[in-house]
Amino acid sequence: MDAATNALTGQGISLSFGGIKVLKGLDVTFRAGEITGLIGPNGAGKTSLFNCLTGAYSPQEGQIAYAGQSLDGLSPAARAGKGIVRSFQHVALSLDLTVLENVMIGVARNHHAGWLNAFLPLPRGRAERAEMERAAMGALTDLGLADAAHSLPDALPPGMLRLVEIARAIVGKPDVLLLDEPAAGLNNSETRDLMQTLRKLRSGGLVMVVVEHDMDLVMSICDRIYVMNFGEFVACGTADEVRRDPDVIRIYLGSDDD
């Protein structure tokens, strides 16, 4: 399957809350092998679109599909079962589980016993637990987190927790990875480490979408960028094209007419 076919797409996506239209007939294509950024000021509709893609919201109009297969009506869990996974703006790790165990939850969709059986001392779960541990440790090692595998989340700094969330998202080898403000709360050094990690994850078969306010990160790692304002796309292109777009300049920097 080529990158053009292996894409996450939306056609005519419209969403309203209480009579207020927050998404206005959006057409979007997120291609495999690329990191696509989704940016815009607060209230632009980024989170609403992201939630439609992940299944948290159901748009009133339009269709969402992956690789030509409709995702309409599928819950977030069902989409995860099809290889579409997300991270969260606010770190959502279980504080009672070790880093390794948190990441193991992310690979459970690929196993028959399920994550609960794998955590219980039952014969059915033992073999799968060992396999899940190997996969989770591999993901942590890839992200430079192997030494933290047996730590509890409370013992780790915010930057490492972000990487643990990404490890949990990628351990099941997803087809689509949706990252919700992965740099939120990170310092400059942690953001640079995150950028290196995301570049490493770019592959020919993976669709990666990043919703982010950190413009340096977006402009540095994204192959294409969609810019939103008031529920519409005002620009789409490479970082250089977006930087030069007069509508983007107006939105982010203001103009003499504002």
C-alpha cells in the first residue's frame, strides 16, 4: 500500500455545539510517511478536529476514513483496534503501575488474553505477559527510557513522562499516531529530545499528526502543516510556505488593520 492510499482522510467534516459551528466542512488528508502539523490560535477548532479523528466526537456531517475504510461510528477503542492510537495533552499514565506496565497496556490490543489477564498470575496470561514485556521494553529502549522501566511515574520528570506516553502509543506498532500537544509543559532541552524522538518515528507506513502550539517544534519536524482559524483551514503547505502565507502572518502576528 503506497503513502497516498495509506492515508487518514476527512471529507466535509462539520461539527456544531449548541448552534455554534466549530468545524466548517473540512477536507483533510494526512499521509503515511509524513509528520503533519495541525496549528492555529486557541478556539480555532484544532482540538475538535482531533477529537473527531480519534472518535471522541462524532461530526454531524462528513466522513472520516483510513486507507479507504470508513471510521464513522467507531469508538476510540474500536479505532485503536484498527491501529489508530493517540497520546493525550495531559499525561494519562496509571500512577500505580510501573513505566513498563503502563507501556504494556498499549500493546494489549495485539494479544488475545488482553491486558488484565496478562497482569494476573493465570496460565493463559503468562506467555502473553512475557511477550508484552519484551515489546514494551523494546519501545522504551528505542526512546532511551530502558533505565526507567521499573520506576513509578511519580518518580520521573515531565519530559520523560511524555516519552513514556509516546512509548505506550507506539508499542503496538500503530498505523496512525495522533499526538495532542506532546511538548506541553516541556523545557527547551526536553523539547529538543522530543523532536529527535518524533523524527526517529517517521516511517513509510506511519501516519503521524501533531497538534501543537510550539511553533519551533512544528516548523522543524513537520513535512506539511495545516493552519486553522474559526473552524476553517486558512493555509496548508510546507513550513516555508506556511511562514510566508499572509493569512498566517495576520493570524499570528496581527496586522495594521486589526
